[in-house]
Amino acid sequence: MNTCFFVSDLHGKMSRYEAFFRIIKKEKPDFVFMGGDLLPHKSVKTGQTQAGEIDFVRDFMIRKFSKLKDVMDCAYPEIFLIPGNDDHKILFDAVAEGEKTDLWRNLHNRCVVIGKYRFYGYACVPPTPFMIKDWDRFDISKEIEHGCIAPAEGYHSMKPDHDPENDTIQNDLQSLVNDDTLEFGVFLFHSPPYQTMLDQAYIHNPEPDQQPTTSNVGSKAIRMFIDEKQPYITMHGHIHESPGISGQWKQSLGRTWSFSAAHDGPELAVLKFELNDPLSVTRRLIKT
């Protein structure tokens, strides 16, 4: 019971989900990790989703995963997922209904122990330029990067159950792990760690005749956490173009192996690895 699949940033694209269902059914992984930005984009201004009026979690995800579970029976994998910064909390809350029938577990801000492994999830990202702020947090201080919007100054789809003015990713991670031993800690993040091969984004210059430059936009708190705690494996998404810019989708940070399933093409990026052998990781781009 070691084979793992990892995907991220499906953004409610049904064709990506269908491709993923096919490969799960065929290859029968033991664990599936889904790293956020799973739902169709919802406009802050209009309240409409790209998928029209469909209740994506109930009418698509729950229905399709239930069918997959019925077909696979005892071969159905253990599925862990988290939201991402583009997943409106008011919509993502319906994910709890899937937990009641053991379709998946929402790992955000939780730890699940299976054997010697400790699985953790954390969805929040440093402040973005986007208005939706359900999952934005300050990073290690109340400073924000140029062009980004503070967590308290954007839109929340539900009344926050945290303090947007003061909460930080750094403090959240400390509360999540406390003094846990992380020799076999496996983390499902949405944001990548700062200043790595996994967090490189295009920053477009204001002059139209200039080529876009790149910048590191990952979480400093997550990078500091990895450097200090040295967990076993960390998984990330969020920055779609980073693998294309850096040419890398995995990186070792000390003893920790960090993987990104982000991808900026039409395909679905699927990472596969054996839990007892992080170096076995491979990445496939599946046509959808």
C-alpha cells in the first residue's frame, strides 16, 4: 500500500477529472492527493461560475467519485484533498458531504496518521493580486508584495472564521504541527515554498515592448518551515507556469523532497510515486 497519485489545479475542468478517473481506475493507486483549486472559477462580481449553474461538488464530484468507488470497491484509494485560493469557501464547504460517505478527506488544517506516516494539509497562500481572499493569509508578517491585495481588503464568500488582519501562515503551521515528529510527515500544500524551482511566476512589465520578467512568489513561511522541520515529502501547486519557467517540478530541500503538480497547459499533470521511495516520482501529462 504505497502507490500515490498527486494532482493540483484542476479548476473544475470536467475533462481533467474524467482523465483522472480513468487513470485511477486503471492503475489503482493506494493514495490520491488533490492539492487545491479544484472547483470552477467563480466571478466575484457576478457570482456566476464558468460551469453555469451546476453545483459542481454535489452534482459532479460527489456523483462521479461515488460511481468510481462503486466500481473499484475495495480497491478504491484513500483520497486526501484541500481547497486552493481560487476555491470559494462557500462552495467548498459542500465537500464535507463527500466525507460522510468516505469518498475523500479534506486535509486542510488536519493531521491523519496511517501507520508510520503523518499526513497534513494546508490550503492557504500568501496575499495574491486577486480579490477572493477566503484562503489568503499574511505570510510571516503583515507585509505584502507590490501589486497584491491584503487579506482583509478583498472578498470573502463567507464570514471569516479567522482574523484576516493578523493571522499568518507561519503561525498556522506552528499550530498545525506543534511538536510532532516529522520524519515521515507528508504535507499537502497549495502554495509552493519561496525561492525554489516551484514558485517562479511571470511578472509582466508595464511597457508593452518589454518581455515579461519572472519572480519567486511562493510562501516564505512554508520555505522556512521545510528548512527547519525537514518533513519527509511536501506537495504543492498554485503557480501554473513555474515548471515551464524553471524546467523543474521537483526539488530537494535538505532531506525533504518537494513536488509540484502545477501545469499551465491543457493537459492534466499527474505525479506518481511510491510512499516509501520519494525518488521514484514521475510526472505525466495526460491529454484531456
